[in-house]
Amino acid sequence: MTFFIVLFIVLMQFLWRYIDDLVGKGLEMHILGELFFYAAVSLVPTALPLAILLASLMTFGNLGEKFELTAMKAAGVSLLRTMAPLIVLISGISVGAFFFQNNVLPKAQVKMWTLLFSMKQKSPELEIPEGVFYDQIPGFNLYVKEKDKKAGTLKHMMIYDVRNGYDKSTILRADSARLAFTKGMRYLYLHMWRGEQFDNLSDQNTARQNVPFRRELFDEKEILIPFDANFNRLDEEGMRKQYVGKNIEQLQHTIDSVQNRVDSAGNVYSRYLRLRDYGGVSASVNPETREPMPYKPVKMPGQPLDIDTLMSTVQPAKQAMIYDQALRKAEAEQADCMFKAETMEDDLKSIRRHGIELMKKFTLSVACLIFFFIGAPLGAIIRKGGLGTPLVISVFLFIVYYIIDNTGYKMARDGHWVVWHGMWISTFVLAPLGIYVTYKAMNDSAVFNPDAYRNLLSKLLGVRQTRSVEFKEVIINDISETEALKRIHLLQEETSSFLDRLRRTQFYTRYWTKGYPEHVIGNIGTGLDNLADYLSDSRNKAVVNKLLDLPVISRMWIYRPTTRRWQSILAFVLFPLSIPVWCIGLYKQRHLKTEMRTAQKVLAELEQLLGQS
């Protein structure tokens, strides 16, 4: 279903692109239907990857939305095992897509482009409007003031015959006329009544300034105007020789042939450049190999030759002649080199276009696999079925893919990138995305959970977190006051030791070499969390409420940004850039000390509350 929906959309895009070449030609429906059929076949490589992406998103989105994936995982069936039958199916589709690209697509594209070019060359349907000049008949301009649709006649008609040029034009005017096609649809038959004809006779007396003309009055006149209204289908042989009409074997054969021609021409050009004269000095030739030998520098006695001094000894008139000859010779050499470069550029462009078409035979199959491994895990993660969310996500991903793929194609076509780089860049970009979402879906990771990203960002930025503890009405395991006081005393000692060791402010050098001990901070934070969990089972409501004041202490990279020597050295090398990090680090360290003091105060209050109970 998704394949035919997507194919219909891309076919409509094709129709709007070429609608100007199809409308107003009087084409029969079976010819238009044939064009749309071959166009639909040619657009399969565009529609198939998007259809697989959308279908996999919808399928696994529905399974996730109805908790069927949850039931499968609870039964011990992993996501990869659930995807296994579809992996086999998509692999078969990918193999079929390769053979389709190699065997079916070239024939469909030959027929489609042949039909399209034939339609472009067909003459437009004859429909002469009223009150304006009609110029769709080659060599003629027709004007009709009004039309009598009941009688089928044209009123007050004028015809300008400019086939021989505007200075030798023929003008016909008639009060009424009737227009029809001949039997073979190759000529317009025009029957005119009560009119006159003007012929320009400038070719008979070109020496006179006043150009003569001939005037003819008539009551009835019949003329034939060449106008082929038939649809003439072009020969498909010319299109078969293009890159769009070849399979892998033919493309590779053409690439090898053109490459050999380019290499041969390059050898000829290089040999010519090595053998030709330069300033009267020519290269010597090895008599055995007939190859040019390297130029030997000419040793000039005395000082180096000064061109300005030498030219000053020549008469001014002769100087101008010498410069003019040198300029003409340089321009001739430039024109010759540009001609050879353009000749070789045509062959190089042909190699690139054939190479691009060769790579397309494989990229479609790989794209089908990649889009499946993006769509299926993504559907399992978002757990939304139907056409809403999956359609939005799939269209967004396909637009990204299309932009990257089209950019790579143009860069490879113009020779800025090598062909394989331009045609495979979209695969290189999207393949890691497929691996990532598959890994996340198999491990039930919260890829689209905003709370997870919010908590991670809070940890990185050092945003203060509040502790959440609720009083339990029913308590199963009572706490031990002795154990609780033991934990409190241990945490008091650790926080006091931490504050005593790091009482002074860490300046730039010590901050980037030592920093605060992360393992100590982590142990204190974990100890506070464990104490809060343990005391949350207390029957004393004042103790549970006091736990809300206990700060949440977690590790942050800003407390100790460097853990290796090379990182510290890099911080000193980038001295101006590392100063803002040091300033932020000092602020966070002060904030950490404040939290440690708050923890000491709350621990002392908890100790007092437990002693009272």
C-alpha cells in the first residue's frame, strides 16, 4: 500500500515537471498512458526506499502501540528475532531491486525518454484564438478577428508568410476563410473568400531604394500550409546508446573504451609537448626507443640574458612586430590547449555519467536495507502506528537522504568528487543512524524520552537537583537507629575531610593539573542517596521531611576537567581559550563546597532527630 501511495506521489511530481510538454499537443490517451506507465517504472528506485521506510515505521509502530512488542519481549523474543522474517523479506526485495535496476530499468528509461522527446517535437494542437496573432505554425503568423462556430468559418483573417524572411514576406487578407487538415494530417487546407495578396519583390530589383511589391485581388483562393499534426515516434536506438539505456556490462564496456581513448589522447598530447620546440630549442630523441629525452639547459657565457636590454637594441618598429608575433603565438597555443582540454572533458564527463549510472545499480539495494533498519527500530521506539507520526518522520528522513544523495550526485557529475564518493555518501551518512536506532531499540533505550535528555543536560550544566522523598503509610522493614547513626557519622567524616583538604581556592595551574577528586565526590553522593533511601522507611515523619533538605551531590566533569597529562598540556597551550572553563569551574567548586556544608548541617539535624526518637 505504501509503495503505490509513494509511487503515485512521485508520479504526480513527474507530471507537473513535464506538463508544459504534454498539454495542448492533442495526444491520444493510450500514448499518455504508455508514457505514465514507463515513467512509473522508472520512478521505482525513488519510491521503493521511502515505501520501505514508511511501511516498517507503521508496522512496528502499530506493534509497539498495542503492546505486542512488549508481550514478545516478555516471552523472551528479542526485537532482532521479531525482525528476522522481515529482514529476509527486505533482503529478497533488495536483490530483486538490483536485477530490476540492471535489466528492467534501462529498457523502461529508453522508452520513456524516447516518448517524451517525441512528444516535445510534436506540433501543438491547432487552436487559433480570436483577436491575437497565432505563431505556433512554423514560418506563419495568423490573425483572426472573430470565429463563426456554427458555420465553421474564420472572419477577417490575415496571414503573414515569413518563411523566406521578413523582407520577403507574403501577406494574405480575406473577409472569411475555412480551415481544415488534409487526409494525411501533414498540411493545413485553407479556403479563402474575397481578399487580396501582397508579395514583396525586393529580390527582383535589389538596386532600387523603393522596393516594389505585387498585389493580387481574389474572390476565392485555396492554399496549403505545411503543418504536420501527426505524432511521430523517434527511433529508440539513439537512446539505447545513452547511459540510461545500458546495463552493468554495457556501462563497464563503455567506461573502459572511453578511458582507453582518453589515455591514448593524453599520451599523444604529452608526446607532442615534449617533442615540440621552445624558443628554438627542441628535445632530442632516443634513437632506440624513439622517446624524447629530457631538455638540456643551454649554458650562456657571462651574465644571464636580459630580455629588456636585448629588446632595447632593436628598432621600435621591429619591437612592435616581435611583441605582436609573440602574442599571436601565445594566443594560438592557448586556443589549441583549450580545444584539447574541452575535447577530453567531454570524454571525462561521459565516463563520470556512466560511472554514476553503474553505481546506482547497487545503491538502491543498499538503501532499501538501510531504510528498513532505520524504520523498524524507530517504529518500535516511538510506538505510534497509522499514517500520522510515521509519515512525518519518514518524509523528514527521506528529505535528508534525498538532499545528501542529490548533492553527492551533482558533485560527482561535475567532477568535484570521485564517482563512488558522491554516490555512496548518503549511505555512509545514514548507515550509522540505522545501527544506532537498532542498538537503542534492542536495549529499550529511551531515545525520545525528553526527561532523560533533560537530566543529562542538568548534570552537564550543573543544575541543582532536588531530592524527592515521600512518607510511607505502610512500612515493611523498620530502620535500625544504630545503623542509621553509623552511616551519618561516616558521611560526616567524609564531608569534613573533603572540606579540610580542599579549603583553598584552586588557581589556574592546580585546577588543570589536580582538580577535585571525582571518586571522593562520587562516594559522598552515593552515600547520601543510600542514606535517604534507608531513612525513607522511618516512622518518624520529621526525619522523612528533613531528608528533603539533603542535597543531591553528583560527579561533574567541570570539577576535574583533565585526567591525563596531555590534556593538561593542551589546556596550557590553549591558555586564552581555557580561561572561561577555569572561571566556570571555580564557580562550580564553590557551589559544591556550599552543598557539602549543607549536607553536614542536615546530617547533624538528622542525628539529633534520631537521638530524640
